Amino acid sequence: MKVFVFLSFLILLCSCGEPDCNIVKKAYYPDEYYLIVEEASIDNSWIKIRGSVLITNEKSNIMVHNNWIDDYNEVEMGDTIIKREGNLELVVHKKDTIIRHDWYCRGKPYK
């Protein structure tokens, strides 16, 4: 019985390692956003944006784990957020500037 508990503990401990970036990035590839920002809430864990779809003007929301943005006040009302399907880059279009963010995994830019 003690051996079973010990082995169970070891298996649990080993499964708590860092995620493999190649596996995790596959979850982000299919995402696609073309959103004019009406309201944004960004912190070190989440990107939450409410706005209108660029082409159709329909209301939409984004809630995705934040692996891109460090400056939480960077995205403002009227900006456009673009993330293309099959690409990990997140782009913020401002009135006079385009800001490109690489996707980060384990603290490093990842493509």
C-alpha cells in the first residue's frame, strides 16, 4: 500500500512540469480576431476584450490567456486587435502606430 501511494505521488509530481511549447501553441493557431476595441481588461493572466468585428460590425468578445502583452494599459478604446489564423503574432493597430507582439512561452518569444 505504501508503495502504491509513493508511486502515485511520483506520477503526480512528474505531471506538474512545465508545458511543452510545441503542444501549447497548437491551441492558439486556430484563433482569429479582427476586433475594434470598446472595452479592454488585460492583466498578466488574461486578455479580455469586448468590441465590434472589423468587417461585419457585430459585437464580439475575446477572452484568451495572455501570452503576448506586457503593458496592460497599451490597448485602448478604438484600437483594433488582429490575430490571424495559423499565426501566433498579435497585432494592435492604433491611430498612428502598429504594435506587434510575439507569442511567449516559458518567458521567451516563440514562433
